[in-house]
Amino acid sequence: MGDVVIREATHADLPGIAAAFREVVAEGETYCYPDGLTDAQIAEEWLLPSPWRVMVAYAVDGTPGTFLGVAKSGPNRPGRGAHIATASFLVSAAARGHGVGRALGERVIAWARESGYAAMQFNAVVETNTAAVRLWQNLGFRILTTAPGAFDSRRHGRVGLHVMWLDF
Ligand SMILES: CC(C)(COP(=O)(O)OP(=O)(O)OC[C@H]1O[C@@H](n2cnc3c(N)ncnc32)[C@H](O)[C@@H]1OP(=O)(O)O)[C@@H](O)C(=O)NCCC(=O)NCCS
């Protein structure tokens, strides 16, 4: 993969985000979203307003370039839980395994740290999602606990959901 640019998302990025979102829902291995969400519903989930931060990655192979992935990060809980960040990531299937997830993860962690969050929590990492579990562990996250059988994987049936944690 050539050069990758990561920048703040705008509404113009919705087609790429929606395509990657629909791939992941069809795979049925990583997120609990229902089938059949409209573009507007996907935008409500992913193009979140401040204090959330949404970043997109593109390959620099033309104008506007090929969409590679998206990350959103913000408070894990409102009010008295708002000092802990959370984040979610989608890399388009064709772009996986080339460092895009790592680049987005490093960017999101740096942003949350600089923004004054005390830690980052992932609430529901599917235990059979090897790429994600490895990547988060390589970036310093540990598994706090696993909710047994809480995810109904298309291929594996009921598998656990990890709660993962990174102290800043
Ligand atoms: C999980 C995901 C974000 C990772 O992004 P990616 O661009 O494919 O990952 P990268 O190429 O940056 O690889 C990151 C690390 O994971 C490892 N990895 C990637 N794919 C892997 C696989 N299939 N099996 C094992 N390890 C894998 C790489 O070795 C790499 O290791 P590093 O820490 O030494 O760099 C991406 O696969 C994705 O969007 N999947 C679908 C949605 C999803 O699972 N989102 C996250 C939910 S928690």
C-alpha cells in the first residue's frame, strides 16, 4: 500500500464509511449492529459531533483517493464517566492487514491522551476477532474480563466479548 493520509472526517466521507460499515455487518464477526441500516442511520452512529473525534484514512492514489478506514473516539460514558475514552474502528476489507488499523489506533490513542482522558476502554471486542485483539494488545491494551457467549458470530456461534483497557 502506498501513502496513507489520515484526516478529520466530514459528511462527504459517508459513502466510504457506509460501504465499510455494510461489509462488516454482512461479515457478522465483529460488531452488533443490525442489518439494513440506512446511510442516515450509519451517519448517526459514525459521524458524531464534538466531543467525539472522527478520523478517516485514504490511500493517496488519486483525488479524492481510495477510502481505507474510519475511527471514532470520545467519552465512554456521559457525565461522571466522561473521563474515560472509548473508540471504534472500521477498515475496509480490501485494505486490511496493511497497517491502516494500527495507524488509526495510534492516532486515536495519541489524541485521547492529549485531550486529558485518564484511560481508554473498549467495551465489546469479539474474542474471535484475532486481528483486533492482537492489535489492541500490541498497542498496550489488556483484557479486563470477557462476557461469555455475548456475541453471536456468523461463523463461530456464541463467543465472548472482551472488555479491554489502556491506562494513560
Ligand atoms: C481490526 C481492524 C481495525 C485492524 O485493522 P487492519 O488495518 O486490518 O490492521 P493492521 O494491518 O494495522 O494490523 C495491525 C496488527 O494486527 C495484526 N493483524 C492484522 N490482521 C491480523 C490477522 N488476520 N490475524 C492476526 N493478526 C493480525 C497485524 O500483525 C498487526 O500487528 P502489529 O501490531 O505488529 O502492527 C480491521 O481488521 C477491521 O476493521 N476489521 C473489521 C472491523 C473490526 O473488527 N473493528 C474493530 C472492532 S474492536
